[in-house]
Amino acid sequence: MNDVLVGRALVKRFGQTVALGGVDIAVRAGEAVAIMGPSGSGKSTLLHCLAGIMKPDAGEVHLLGQRIDTMGERKRSELRRTRFGFVFQFGQLLPELPAEENVALPLMLGGVPRSQAVRQAREWFGPLGLQTMETRRPGELSGGQAQRVAIARALVSKPAVVFADEPTGALDQRTGHDTMRLLVEATKHNGAGLIVVTHDPNVAGWCDRTVEVRDGLLAGGVRA
Ligand code: ADP
Ligand code: MG
């Protein structure tokens, strides 16, 4: 019962489109859950509702027992910065900042002085296999390295939950595999829950369990 994040009966419509038709899902601390399903089935919408990026039309989202979907945008934005980490498919690093400052950014936005934030950020480079990459600009990194920098940035503020939407979508298979293994290991090591949207079964294979979304509903009666 140590669910860190719970979504209950989540409904989200866009005009006539029912993107989510009443989804229940939960993730425990240290657990990695893959969300799979065809394009347009509602995976990203589910992630956005759980992460407080979108407000569901109905249903509830609870983080560590506290209801978060009814919070205003300012509180939800603060929550996203302090309690959640995000890894997207690509284009998430600021190109003009060195890698270490990209990682330090969430801390600096939270008021941590720059030198201290960068020191904390650097601690992530070794464990993620990014030694000597600290001062490179994102344009000087490979796709896999850039994703590992994004993973460091997602974890640097010790989030309760990490959300990843197609984190390996822009990588070749081998790099995607390595990136996913690091994402799962690093997130577990930090005791956070992980929710990964992917359509790659190999990527999902790194997670503890997989839930299938079909037309905005969880398919297969899987405990979610
Ligand atoms: P997936 O991530 O599984 O590919 P999405 O969650 O992005 O699916 O989309 C689910 C459905 O909701 C699709 O029919 C999509 O076209 C629609 N949808 C998603 N976001 C929006 C939006 N911002 N405005 C209108 N329709 C949207
Ligand atoms: Mg999507």
C-alpha cells in the first residue's frame, strides 16, 4: 500500500475525443511501470494528467496521499519542479548551457545558489557514465549522452516520481536499451516511482510491470 502516486477514474476529453475514459493507475516507491499502447490511445494524456501538466475532466490524482489535481497552476508547477522529474523524447536540454548547468537548473529555480547547485549536479555525471561531459554543450553530446544528462536533471531534485514519455524514441535500439536500463536503475536507486510511456516492448521489459492503454482505457484487466 505504499503507493506514491495514484490516479483514480481519470477522464480527459478534447472536444468529441475521449482521450481517457476512466483510468485507474498506481505506482509504488521504487517501482517502474511501463505504459504501452498504440499511437493516439491516450498514453501521453495519462502521463500529463498524472504529472499535473493537464487537469483531468474527472477523477483524482494523489501524490503521497495528497490530492494534487485540484491544485491551482502555481502549486502544480511548483510540485512538478520539486516532486516530479521528467524525461522526454528530445529537445529538452537548453542548448546554450553546459551539461552541468542543465542538470543544476531545477535546483537553481528552487533557489539553490548556482555554485552549490552545480556541485550537486556534478555528482550525477559519474554514476550515469558521463565523466568529463560536465562542461559540454548539449550540441556536443551524442543522443544517448544527452538523454543521460536529461535523466540526471530529472533526478537531481530527488523527486518522488519520474515521468518519461518515449525516452528512447529518438535513439537507436542499443543506445535506447542502455539508456532505459540506466533510467530504471537510477530511479530505483533513489527510491522514486517511474512511469515510462513507450511503444517498444524491449524498453518496457526493463520495468517491473506493463499496463496497456487502448482507446483511453487500460486493457487486459491488469492491476494498475
Ligand atoms: P498517445 O500518447 O497514446 O499517442 P495521446 O494521449 O497523445 O495519445 O492522445 C490521445 C487522443 O487525444 C488522440 O486522439 C489525440 O489526437 C487526442 N489529443 C491529445 N492531446 C490533444 C490536444 N491537446 N488537443 C486535442 N486532442 C488531443
Ligand atoms: Mg504520446
